[in-house]
Amino acid sequence: MSLPYIFITVIYLLLSVSGLVLFKLGSEKGLEIALNSGNIQLDINLFCILGLSFYVISFLLYMFLISRLNLSYIAPIANGLSYILTFIASIYIFKEHISINNYIGALLILIGVILINIKK
């Protein structure tokens, strides 16, 4: 993968994981969705708006990446690293309890990402 695509992938990962984290933080502070007389009422805070914005931009970057690179290459790398970064964020930011099976799964994903990047 060339340097510009690596840079775009890193930006995608940062925006995607940041979007998830911000949306989770915002939803913990209160997120209400109601249906009143056929109208949808949404009470959303700044964290949720920022999280959603970051996530939408990351989605557009992901679409760019999969349109330019082999899907069988970029999808496992991007999704695997996104999972690992989200896993780390959930531990350090949200203090979530993680089981040994989660750690083993994350390790296997990391091994898979490394194996995909090994040149023949």
C-alpha cells in the first residue's frame, strides 16, 4: 500500500473510532428519540453530533479506499484495526470489563492483520 493510502487509512481509523467514542459519550449524557403524532423528535447533544459527523466522514474515506484498493486486502485491515482501536478505547476511556476471550480474539485479529501485510 502506498504512503497516501496509508495516510488515508490512518485518518479513516482515527475518525471512525473517535466517532464511535464521541457518540457513546454523548449517548451516556442523554439521547432521546421520540415519535409524536407521526413526527420524529430527536434530542441530541454536541458529542453525538460530533461523533456522527466524524463517523460519516470516516465512511466516505472508507468508500474511497475500497474503490481504489483490493477489497480483500483493505477491508480486513481497516475493520480489524478499527476493532482493535475501539477495543483499546473501551478499556481506557469507558473502563469496560473485558474478558479473556475478548483479549484472545483481539490478538487473533492483530495476527491476521499482520499476516495480510506480509509480502510473499
